[in-house]
Amino acid sequence: MRFKMNKYLLKTGSVLLSSLLFMSCTDQPSQPEFDYKPEINVIGLLILNNNQKNIRIERTFSIKEKITDDRYISDALVFVHCGEQKVPFVHLFDGNYADENNDLELRAGAYYQLEVLLNDGRQVFAETQMPARPSILDPIKEQMVGAFTTLQVNWQGAPFAYRYAVSIEGLSNSFEIMDFSEDTEQTMFAFLFAGPGTYRLKVSSLDINFYDYSRERSNRYPIQHMDGALGVFGAMAYETVVFQAE
């Protein structure tokens, strides 16, 4: 009788254990809760051409949030230093700050430091050096080149440039390509797909900050040159030429 009872208990215990295992496997896992803290995102670009200065400041947001206008930061204190000069940038709209009186002069070779002070005590610092403008040697203005062929682009090197960006935009069609170069020449193989028409060639001198930022991809770890924030504070200068293809 004892043997039969133990056998019955053993069988009952096995059934109960199996039921518990089945229930544990079928339970839906709960999603973990993350304590997400927004970071500061700064996009600042100084362009030697026409003394252009653009700084935009906003907060990051989680994938669960809707993108709303409250992401813009409008109450920061923003300054750009160059030597002994300290120029305030005022908020205009949607997180965009500007040198309202155009006091900051952009010069090739000069160093510029960005300083951002937020009302919660956080600070952002970054530095860039302005490259000189390149000079396009080939193709020249209004030059006629062959359509559906590779295009050789040559330019005179620019002091203080870390890398160059070479882009071609179709003015009479939707053709558009861009590539980077560390030399002063580039063969644009993609021009094999460019038909007859009018094109604008743009060669830009880039500082290291803007070059690394421009190369960021979803599968490449971003290279940051900024303390206290995400984004970039970079500098560039460019020259353009309009040419024809037939």
C-alpha cells in the first residue's frame, strides 16, 4: 500500500511540475522600463563663404516619444570665442542661434571655440579650425565634358583642410553624387550615369569635426569632437563651378 501511495504521489508531482513548467514558458515577458534622460544635441557649422554661422540646439528624445516642438532649446547662453573675442549668439526660432550683429569674422586658419551654458547647469564645449577655400582647376566654368563618362576633378589644395568633399548636382536633371577625398583630385566614376545637361561641381574643404560627422552611418560608431553634447561644431569653405555635359 505504501509503495502504491508513493507511486501515486510521484506521478502527481510529475504532472504538477510539468504544469508549472508549461505555465512559465507561456507567460509573456514584461518589457523592461528604462529611465531615459534626454541629452543635448548641437549642430554648429561655420562656413567661410559669405561669413555664414549656424548653430542649432535641441534635446534628444526616446523612440516612444512623439517629435514635438518642445525639443528645441531656446534659453541657452551661447558664445563663440576667437582669440580675445567672445561673441554671443541669440536665439531666433526653433533652437536656432545666430550672431545677430555679425560681429564674428571668419578667417582661414583661425580657431573658434563654442561654449553653451544651459539653465540646468550643463555645459557644452567644442573647437574647430577654419579651412581655406579650395580652387577648382578642372573642369573650369562652362567647360563642355562628355556625358556618360567618368569625370576627372582637380583642384588646388586648401591650407588647414583635413579632407575634401566633392559633389556634383544636375541643374537640368535629378543627378546627384558626393564623395570624400584626402587628395586634390578625384575620379567621379558615378558620372558614367550622368546624361547631357548642366551640372554644378562643388569642392569643399572640411575640418576634422565636420568630416567625421558627415561620414556617420547607422553601422559606424560616431566619432565625437564635442564635450557635454552630441552633434558637431565644424567648419568648411567651398568653391563651385557650373559646367556642361553632352
